Amino acid sequence: MSTIAFCLLTYRPDHPSGIERSIAALVEGVRRLGHTPLILAAGPASPSDVAEPGMVRLDSVRLPRPALNDDVLRALADPQPVIEEVRGILARHQVDAVCWADTLWGLGYLNPVPDGVRSALMVHKIRRSSEDRWQQALAAVDVVCPASDYLAAEGAQAGLDTSRWVTVPNALLTDPAPVPADQREALRAAGPIRIASRVEPAKGLAELLKAMPADWGRPIELVLAEADFEFFPGMQRDVIAACKEQQAARPELIRILPALGWREVPQFLAGAAATVISSTEPETFCHTAAEALSVGTPVITFDFGNVPGMAGPAGRAVPLENGADALWKALRALLTSPDDYRAASQSAPDRVAAFNPAAAARTLLAALQI
């Protein structure tokens, strides 16, 4: 059996970020296959760390919460301490392979592996070809692992050499568990719309709420989860304020709920008539869409990124240029057609049945020649 390490500076259990959730699923898959996972993350420690026995916090990198890109760059201004610490940890634990979860935040561009240790770069976003760290990371590792076939196609379209690319699909932490047909029909008729999202402007949440039709009558339940990183200071505060402004305008319908644990999200979405992915930038996988499909909840989204292909007949996609109004129209059309809704719901679980931890881990280990 082998020891497989994963590195992401912001990692903590139940952190509301797709990359963390993809690592968590791979860690579970590695354990299911009988191997030992190790997770390297920046300090300081978090109370939730006790949920992950394979967690190692780095002394050489400590980040505020939330952290900005500049915070990471400052922490790595002299990379030698983190290189030496990571190499030492990997050597002490006799790690056989390591997966850098990101170019910068996952230390992929440094690739600090001991001799004989194979490495992979997990790709969740195609970077600009002019980014030096991105090019360094791609060149340094033995294999590049995009998180979806959509991302792999984007890489090829961008003109990247994808000869060493192997798609390792993101996986779900829970097995598909579709809601029984009678309950699903009751949800179609009168159930709430439920959305679970990390707080980010590109998720389009406030814009979606603002576009709610005046005659809309169903509850909208929105879980807002704050991450340990931001793209600019106050980003999450501003998005939450914008959503609360819309809630104040329709308090009888809009509820804003606190963050959920990873394994609680599918159950939350199981109680929804539908969910909406209103992101105005392409989702390269989208865990919440996959989790909704796993319980038979249809997905409404814009017609780009990975979600429309993943959902297929279990969802509805509208042109981005038509704006959030079109999402509401598609949602209303689906909910008012029992036959279309039933067909969408019944097809949903099979769309994501292959996204299980053991399968993802098996693909990763094969790519690393483990």
C-alpha cells in the first residue's frame, strides 16, 4: 500500500470550496482502496482539523482568514523554507506520490518533491499562458489532472500540450439517493427553491434574487458559505450585503441560511423543487449541481461551463446574454410541466453516478503509476 499526499494551503474539513471538496473525495477514495492519505495545509490550525487525521499544518506558511493572493505571495516570497519543510514531511512519511491542488495555493509551481516521488498538478481552472507559475507547474509535474472533461477540452483549446493530461473527475462524498417519486412530485408542486453557494460575486446570487418575478410565490432558501480566501478585501462581506438587500425587499420569500457541512448539502438539496446555478463565469465542475442531481433535484443554469453537459436532460440551460430573468422563466416552465419535471428528475442520479471517491482515486493512482 502507498502513501499519497495532497497539498492545498487553505484546506480544512467542510471548507466551502470546490477544490477542498475534490481533495476530500480523493482522500476518502484513497482510504477505501487501502492507501494512506496525507494533507498538507498552511497554518494556523483550525478546530475542525480533528475531523481529518491525515492533516499536517505547515509551520513555514501561515495565512490569515480570509487570505488574499497577495498574502500567499508574501508568505512564499522566500520559498526555500516551505520547500525544505514540505520535502522533509514527504520524506518522513515515505510518501509515494503527491498531488498539488493548485499552481500557487497548492504549491504546484514549486513542486518540492523528494527524489523518486511522483507528482501531479490538479487543474480546476485554465490559467493564462503568460503566467510564469502556471507554466512552471505544468512543466514540473509528472502528470496533469483536470477535474472534468470540460477542463481537459478547455486546455486543448487553449493550445496547451495535453499529452500528459489525465482527467480525474471530481467526486461526491455521498452516494446518489434520489427522493421517492411521490415526494418528488410534492416538491414540484409546492417545494422551495434551494441554493447552496460559496460567497463570490461571480456566483450571480444577488442578481438572481433581484430578478425574481413579482408574482413569484415559492420560498427561496439560500445557503451562503464564507471561504478562507477572497479575491479582494471585503469581497464576501459585499456579496452577503447585496443578498441581504434583496432579502429585505422580499422577506416573505427569501431566507438566507448559514453554511452546511459537506455531507449535509445533498440532504438540503433533496428537499428542493429545483436548484439554480446562476454563475456568470463558467463552472469547471460544480459540486452543488452534482449533489443536486444525485438526489434527483433538477438544475437550472446558464449555457456554458461544465454544468449543462453534466446535467443533460436533468437540467435546463439558458443563454447567459439573456440574464437572470431567463433562469426564472426556465425554472417556472419546468415546475409547471409535471411530465418534463418527472423526466428531468428521474434522469438526474445517473448523470453523476460515476463520480464516486473510489473511482476518482483509482484514476488518479493509475495516472501516477501507483
